[in-house]
Amino acid sequence: MIIRRLAEGTINRIAAGEVVERPASAVKELVENAIDAGASEIDVTIQEGGKTLISVVDDGMGMSPEELELAVERHATSKLPQRADGEDDLFSIASFGFRGEALPSIGAVSKLSITSRPEGGEPWAMRVEGGAKQGPEPASGAKGTRIEVRDLFYATPARLKFLKSERAETTAVSDQIKRLAMSNPTVGFTLRSGDRTLVGLPRESGDFFDARLKRLAAIMGRDFGENAMKIDAEREGVRLTGYAGVPTFNRGNAQAQYLFVNGRPVRDKLVVGAVRGAYADFLARDRHPVVALFVEIDPKDVDVNVHPAKTEVRFKDAALVRGLIVGALRHALAEAGHRASTSVADAALGAFRTEGAGNYAYQQDYSRRPSYSPGLAEAARDFYAPQESIPGLSEVSGRADFTPVTPATLEAPLRDYPLGVARGQVHETYIVAQTADGIVLVDQHAAHERLVYERMKSALSAKGVARQVLLIPEVIELEESSAERLLARAEQLAELGLVIEPFGPGALVVREMPALLGDANIKGLVQDLADDLVEFEEGLSLKERLEDVCSTMACHGSVRAGRRLTGDEMNALLREMERTPHSGQCNHGRPTYVELKLADIEKLFGRR
């Protein structure tokens, strides 16, 4: 075979395939250009999922005819700063675009027309059809830029054939618009598909955090706005802001976890691992929190030039960013105290109104409990000192010979008790408490389980994890890269009770194990840890297994459902919940209580 140069048209179409994978990719590039141009309103219209028409209209700074002509040339951009020596500075990228590939790539595979008018100038138009350029020529139009993309991929039929259904492509376009809108609350966004308005987001004003929360609530749902915890933390010049949902406000997948780096929406495994680690002992493994996090970092400390689509980044100090995310989320969770999701009450009221039709949002199977070694009690004897019972609560014996007693007097006004004062017990399982403006229903077992678990965590933190020395150290062979990753974290693993040492290329030896794990599968645990480091850049398996064991021990050491409690015991449990962080959910993310406002109860009976 003879080596030859590809035709210019072929080169452009190959390049276009890297940047414009589907209609949503084209929309993303065009909307980012509008944001970079300082637009305050961006209107997007699509037809047939963007296959036949994509129209993006903005009120940004516009372009002169000379700039228009240059804009459709490959590698021409106004966004990449130059250094003093005349070289382009790829380490100080402060805009969305910088490659100069979007418009020429789109023009190479479609019929592209651009009409633009700068401030104080005249409107001009430029056309590109399958890579062939026409113009610029005089036109008519308001200040800003209007771009129309017709018959996307007509010049590359193979790519057109592999597009998904109109509905799927429309959903992808909508998702891109929403992601960009999250990080730009002061910009108005509209998306129309035919005669339908799919996205209508007006410009938000006011305080920075208030504006962002309003925009996030408009996109992620009103419930998120009501159940979000504010995040604002900074470490070594890196700032993290945003909002995260309380643990009881969760989802069945991680699709509602958003990360933005210097305003750019990205998908990064770092945030998945960091979020999972922060919420590890608040949610079951098949439940995922809802978060929108914004990282502001010096452009020199992050590489956005990883992929033409610019959805991936590399941090100069990934550990710093990961630690900042985990620390900020844990601080917010601690600040949340015993707060539970308001959607729990909404779901409960909905269940009442439909006479228990089965639409309760938290009807999940939490009956499966992690198993542990029969010798666990002996192995864990030194793990923590025997826990004192909650003041006023009898020993956890399972006895059922108590008679509920309603308190006759209150030590303080009702408003001083966030979870109210106990008035009775229902089915020997649920505590009914009266608050200043409603009632609270508490699952006594789930609540006490969380309280015991938090005490165990405190003891673990104070005394450390008890280790057991293996009589015969176990040698485990792994891929050399996996072994190196684990050995690099040896100090952190030792703090959790796992002591490992190198044992030649691609192998390590385990000398000590956490006593809590009993007769665990050591090889399987180490392999899981290695897999975690590849997927999440964090060894979560060991911590999660320890938490599973603690959770199981807390479950078996808690007040059981079906146990009758006295009024004093019920009130003691409520007061302890108020003092204990994270008591709004059990160890699996299930709510420990439901609060119903008096106004909502009155509506059930038609009193309002």
C-alpha cells in the first residue's frame, strides 16, 4: 500500500466525528459559544431531535464580517490567550471553547448558516454546506448571532444511520441545555421542539447562592430545592460550592449527580467515588444521593484539553479535590443534624389520599441485612466499650410488658422540641409525637438503630479499629499496577485495620485484618479494593464492609419493632435523636421519622 494524504473534505469530516457525535453535541458547542459571547438570553429550536434543524439564537456580542469568515476555518478562535512570547497558552483556559473546531466541524457535515451583528455594526451572513463556504454577505438581524444547522450528517450518511430515535435525541439535547443552564443561572434558556417548549428557564437574579438554588430547583425539581444542603468550602485555593440532597432524598442511580469545573459540565469518576464515600454509611448500596457541585480552580491546575468533546478533565492534584468534596459533603451532613427529606411527608400524605395504593416513595426492600462471622462478638470485644443505654430508656431486652404513658406536663414549651413530645405508640412500633405545628411519626427501631450506630462510629474514631494478626500471612497476586495502587494506600488501609506489605512484583502479603470482619475472604476483599481504586480512585470496599458490620451490630442491638415503650422512654428517644447527627435516616437511607404539618392533616379531612 502507498501512503497518501487524505482529501481536505475527508479530513474535516473525520475531525467532525470527534466533536459532533450527535445533535446534542452540536447544540452543546453552539450554546457554549453563545455563553462565551456574553449572551443573556439563548433560544434553541430543534426539529426531529435536531436531525433536520438546530437553531441557536443569542444576544451576545456578535461578529464582524472578517470574524465570520474566520470563524468557520479550522483552529481559528478568539478564546485562547497568548503568552508574551507569542505562543498560545493552553494552561489558562477560562472559556468553554478554545479549539476552534466546532463551527467548521458542524459545517463539514451539514448545511450551516450564520447571521451575526456586533454592537453598533451591521448584520452579515455566512454559509457552509458540506464544507463549501459562501460569503460573508449583507443580511438582516438583531444584535447577537443566529445559527441554523440543517440536515445534520447529510454529508456523512453512515453517521446519520446510527442516530437514535427522535425522542432519544431530543432528550439528549434537553439534557445538554439543562447542564449548561445549571452553571449559568444569570442566563435565560429556552428549548423548543416543533410547537412544544421543552425548557423554559428565565434569568435568575439576587444572591449568588439563591439564584443558583432557584435554577437547580427549576431543573432538578422543587423537592430538591426543599431538601438541599448548601455546600461552600475552600482548600488550598480550590473552592467547592453547590448543593447536595439530604440522605433520605435519594435516587436509584447516579444520574442526578452533577459536577462542574470552572462552569464546565463534566463527567468524572472522581466525583462518583467522592460522593459515594461521603454518603457511604447513610445509604444502601443501591441508592444514590442527588448533588450538584461546582469546583472553581486555577485553570493552570486542571487540564480540560483531554478529549475533543471537553467532557473530561484531569486535575493536577486529584487527591486535593477528592478530599475537598468528601470533607465538604460530610460537614454538610453533620450540619443537617436529624433533618429528613420533606418528600417523605409528601409521599406519606399521597399514600393516605390514595388509600395506600402502593405509591409510597420509600417502599423499598431493606429487609436484607449483611451477614457476619458467628465469632464477631468475640472479635469485636475490644472494638468499643459497652454502650450505655439512652438515658431514660430501659435495657434493650425485647420485653413487651411496658404500658404507654402520656406525659402530663412539659418541661419546656412545645416549640423547643423539634421532634415534639410523645403522645403514644402505635402497633408497638411507631411513636406518635406532637409538635408545635403538627405531628411526628417515628419508627422506633430505625431511629434507635441509627443512634447506636453513631455511638459505634464515635467509639471507632476514638479507639481505632482493632486488628487481628493472621497466623499465616496471606500472599495475594494481582496485576502489577493494581498492587502498586494498593501499596500506595497502605498507610490509609492500616488505619482501617488492613496491614499489607509488598511481596515481589505484582504481589503483596496481608499480615493483619480488621477484627470486626472475622473470617472474611481476604483475597476477595483485596481484589475489590483494587477494583475500587481503578473505578473511583478510592478504596471504598474495606470501609463499606466495616460499616456493614457495624450497621448489622447496631440493628441487632436496637429497640425492636413490637416492643412497648413507656412515655419517658419514647421522649428519651426523641431527645437523643435531636442531639444526634444523621438521625433523620437509618443506616440504609430509610427515613426514621415522618413529619406531618397540621395544615396538611386538616386538608385530609376537608377542613381547609
